[in-house]
Amino acid sequence: MLLQGIAKDAIELIGADSATLHVFRRKLSNSPHKKWQEWGDLILAAGAGKVTHDLIRSMKPRPDGRGNAATRTRKPQWIDDPELFEKEYPELYQRGMRALAVIPLSLGRESDGLLGIHFWRPKRITARDLDLAQMFACGALPKPGAALGHSPIFPV
């Protein structure tokens, strides 16, 4: 319930239609060609708004997706072009989503997380939207991270 409340607050602040929080156990690649981490086990998932429970659980970041890029680069990633969104995320587009942004979260040495912000209508994601999401993550998430047995949660 705590993480779901955080997702609801993110929706209200940013004006999104849904939001998710995903926490993954970090898994380092053994491949010399892949120095970045790959996604490990899903530890926690929560969301609010138009996103359903089944969709929340199935939204594991893809190796070539924006969640992985956000964690690798430690910078927010987004997609707001409807045609590109349909091409890259056909399953989400078919469900009605039209734009998304992901904010990487650092949860300590063994875990990573993502704050996902979703728009179920055409929406150009602005620098202001991304700044608000990052500031929200900084201010809203340290206490839940500590309560979950992790170090405080911060955007990376």
C-alpha cells in the first residue's frame, strides 16, 4: 500500500494517467561485451491509475528498452512520439498507453528501481515533467526505501 500511495502521488504531481514503481535485484552480466547490469529478479512492483495489476507485474524492462537505458545511463528516458511508441511498445500501445517516462532509482548495492510515469493520451513529455518526476523521487522515496530494508531510494 505504501508504494501504491507513492505512485498515486506521482500521478497527481505530474498529471500522468498512471505510475509504477519496480524494484529489481541487481544481476551483473558475466559477458565481457555487456558491462552493464542485466535485470535480475523482480522484488517489488506497485502502481496506481489506469495501469492494472497484471500489467504492473508484466512490465519487466526489456534489454533494449528505456528502463534498462535509464539504469545504465543513470538518466531519465522517455518516449512520447505516438508512432514510435506503437512501434517500440506495441503491447502497451494496444492497451491504450501513448507515452511514458522512466526515472532510474538507486536502492543500494544489490537493487535498482524505476519510477515509471505513463500517459494514456498523446502527451509531449517536457523537461519540466522529467524534473518534477526526479524531484518527486528524491523527496518521496527515502522513507519507503528504509522501511523496505534498503538504503534510501534516490534517483541516480
